[in-house]
Amino acid sequence: MSILHTVNKSPFAHNTLFSCLKVCTERDGILLLEDGVFGTITSAPGADELQLLIQRGVKVFALINDIKARGLEEKLAPNIELIDYNTFVQLTLDHRCVQSWY
């Protein structure tokens, strides 16, 4: 894989997820964390664009602790992999670099 993009801002309040989606390639991964996990719900701004990227091969991850802390377990869009902190660390090792979107 190439770049791991991390997004920690809610798409309801910021455009960081949209900016990230514009530059992702099929080899990249996206990790939603902190308030960025609001991007995992089906009604979130950018949800359709995110699903299109997933269909093109972009892997999308979300931290399970952040999902649970915000009560989003039942609202997740399909094909988003929930991960723990150990897997987060492994993703940083599996990608050439990490790009944080603030």
C-alpha cells in the first residue's frame, strides 16, 4: 500500500474528509478516528464518495473505540473495517507514509 490517510474531523463540521477523498488512490488506506468516525455513517456528507472509493479498492478503517464512544455501532456504512489500536499501529507500518488531515 502507499499512503495511510488519517482523518480526525467530523464531515458534518469540516471538509477534511472531502479533501482526503480527492487525492486517494486505489493503493491507499483511510483511517477515520476521533470525530472523523462520523464519516462512517450512511447519512454523513461524503458517504457516497467514500463508498465509490471503497468500490475502487481503497481500504477504509475506523477505530472501534471511537465508534463505540460516539454510539455509532448501528449506523455504519458497509465495507468499513473496524480496528483496534494494535491494528492502527500495524497499518502505519504497512504503508509507505501517513498523511494526517486536520
